[in-house]
Amino acid sequence: MRRASHTTWAVCTAAVVLAAAGCGGSGTGAARGSVFSASWSDPQNPLEPANTNEVQGGKVLDMIFRGLKRYDPRTGRAMDMLAQRIDTTDSQHFRITLRDGWTFSNGEKVTARSFVDAWNYGASLKNNQKNAYFFGYIDGYDKVHPESGAQSAGTLSGLKVVDDRTFTVRLNQKFSSFPDTLGYAAFAPLPRAFFTDHAAWLAKPVGNGPYTIDSYTRGFQMALRKWGAYPGADKARNDGVNLMVYTDNNTAYTDLLAGNLDLVDDVPAAQLKNVRSDLDGRYINSPAGIIQTLAFPYYDKDWSRPGAEKVRTGLSMAINRRQITETIFRNTRTPATDWTSPVLGAEGGHQAGLCGRACDYDPAGARKLVQEGGGLPGGQVTITYNADSGSHREWVDAVCNSINNALGNDKACIGNPVGTFADFRNQIGRHRMTGPFRSGWQMDYPLIQNFLQPLYYTNASSNDGKWSDKGFDRLVDRANAETDTRRSVATFQQAERVVRDQMAAVPLWYQNGSAGYSQRLSHVALNPFSVPVYNEIKAG
């Protein structure tokens, strides 16, 4: 979702220096009763489901919406939610039947039209939704969202409302895993108010999930409250959540210790050495579907020339992942050995050790490959990152130190901080990168496809470096068309080997979710996306 435009990491919305002046949630006081407070950052965009592709906005959408599927908060498995049935005989034509009895929090009934209208809105070029590409498999997408020129149709020809509880979906190719993608927020239904009074809906979004938005003051807090008439089985076990805006996770952690905050879901790296004693067991460190990588600008000839793959592989071998994850991240990160995540498991496609020696720290091998590849472009690499998140500077400096030591040149690598996340993303979007840059990916849904296609398929929306390989694309297309899950996964694994052979991006580490909470809370857990399961938390 969350990134990639999806940039999945929880990031700050203002310069860190402001935190010292007491900005963010500091001093607001923890919520009382069975309403609790949690750290948060303002979302990048208004909370339209098809226009939210980062974690902070995604947290809210997951609280106020329910879709056809929901991902199990413990296993990540896609479970039917509003879908009573999703039928297909050929993995290309789907008939979707909704459960009866679901409404939006304004009382409007959730119907097949609620989904079809929402998907048509999300796909339309004129609406400029960041998650439009999620509808790219539906027939007619090329007409409503052409790669160039004006759209020639207003709606997707592959969507048809049959009756209030039934609609059909016709894809432009076979996609056996399509039903499992439908728990992602972009596929959420929308009420008529979204279309009839869009400005009012954006000011106070209305959904069909266990919470409603009570109020929102940008830069301060969003107050969500339990929806008492919510028809789902996963009702909120508390009365609400106050999401407090922080510009620095160190400030949030300090407020947690001072009793001014109940939940922090991004424990800063600087506090990891003390967190267990500070919180007396109220600390969570659990695996999540997140991977951190170094991406490259393939639109720059220095990184797309013949032999550059040897330089990229040499840089990978110059990074001492084990030392960095142990000393900086206190084992809340695990050295990456492939380009997916262990949360998928072997059956889901995770290939532990796929990277092989290229991900082992090997200074001699690194020097040899960099030299064979023609040397570092301009004699030096710069790693660009956003400086408004507390831990990025530390690990980028550590990576550069490791590269410098391995290559025997204390100026081989330097960090290039960009002041804010927004500026960082804007520079990436405008193709301003000249060297490797920080990239992170948090899965939208627990499929190997989601770790590969959005990031490495030619012109995919999250392919920020514009890497392209026809062989990879063909394998992805073939994997999506497989009706047998095991064959599909195996074909995606072949595609991942192409990423490995080209070192399309350097895998760094898998990220665990981390959280700390106050004595007021119980039943606190993080889901496989590293997001708190807010509805299950009890506050006393």
C-alpha cells in the first residue's frame, strides 16, 4: 500500500528539528476511558481508498472500511468478508456475490453498485488515483486509463452489476490470484455521498468498517470512534482511538514513557537497547511483510550500461548486513537473502538464500566485481534518503561506512539526505536520482506477485528506477495466468531469479514490526503488515 509510490515506512511530516520545540503529539495527554491514543503521521493524500498508497493513510482505511476480503490479522490469509462467494471457471471471468445486511455508517446499504462505482472511479484517468493500476487487469482499463492520450471510455467494460448483491468481473487475462487481492483498500466500496458531495466526504470520510471518523485536525490528531451498529464479526473491543500526529518517533516514545501516549508502533532505533526494560514486557517485535532495498536509477546511463550489474552486485557484497541489523536495529531487522519476505513462507514463494554469495559480506569479492564492472560511476556513489525519519541517517551512514571499508576508499560512498519524505518522493517521481536510493516495500497482500510485479515489471507504478527486462515480464504474465497455485508461485520464483541475476535492486533486510504500549492496554498485536490490530485492543 503502501508505498511506492508506496512507501511503506512510517515517516514524519515535518522537519525533525520541530520536535524539540514540542510539536507533534507531545503533552496532549493519553486518552482515558476505553478510548486510547496511538502515534501516527498525517497521510500524504486525502483518504480516498484508490488514492492512498502509504502506511499512515492505510491504517485509517483499514479501520473505517471493509472490502470483499480481509487479511487475517495473524496469518495474513485472505478471508471472505463482504464476499459471500467469488466464483470462476476459468480465472478470467468472476461472479461475485455479496453478503446481505451490510451498510455504511450513514445507513446506506452496501450493494454491488457500491463496488462497481468505486472501482470505476479508481481506474479513471481523470480522477488521477495513485492506486489506479490495481484495476489494470479488468477489461477496458486501457480505455479508461490509457498510457498516453485521453481516455475514450468512462467506465470499465469488464464490470457489470447484475443485481443489488451480485456483480461480474471480466479480466483482460487470466489471473488466478485475483480474488486474494480484493482485501486491499483500493477495492473498498464507496457510498453515494462520495460521488454526490465529494468535498464533504473528503472532509469527513464515511465507510463501512468498525470505526467512524469523529474529527481530524491536520498536524494534531484524528479521532476515531467505535461504530456501534457495525455488522461485522470483528467489532471494536474499545470505544475508539485518537491517532496523535508526531514528527519524530523519539518524541512519541518519550511520551509513551511519560504516560502521555498509549501506543507507539514504530520504536526508534536509538531506543531499542532499552525498550524491554523501559516497558517491562510491553514490547512487541514480530515478523512483517516488509523489505528494505537500495533501488537504482536505470534512466541514468551509468546504471544501465553493460557491466553495471557487476557494480551493483559488488556494492551488495560490500554491505555487512549482519553487523548493521545487530548493532543499529538490535535484531528488529533480519538480513535479506531474497526480494520477498519470510512471512510468505516457502509455499507462498519465499526463497531463503536465493541471493547467495551476492548478499554475503565479501570485501575482496566486492572490489573485484566493482572493478570488473568498470568502477563506481564518477568514482563515488551517493545513497539518497529522506532525513525526516529518525533511523534512516544511521543505517545509510552505516551502509556507506561498510562500502568504504570493503572497497578501501573512505569516499566511495556518501549519504545524500533530502529534508522531507514528500521532497524525497517528488525527486524520485521526477527521475532526479543519480545513484542508489532508499526503497522500502510493505506488502499490499500476502502474495509473491505483490513483491515482484509492482516493483520490477516494465513501467509498473512502483518501479521507481524504471528497470525493465522482457524475460521477467513474460514470466510474470505467465505466472498470473496459471490456474494452479503451485505452478503460479514456481513461475514467479523464476521471475525473481531474473531480478537476482541482474541485481535489479540490492536487498538489505526484512523488517519486523515493533511496538510499545502503556499499562492501560491489553491484547495488543501487530498484523503481518506491521500495523496494530486496533479493533482487538482493550483499554482500561
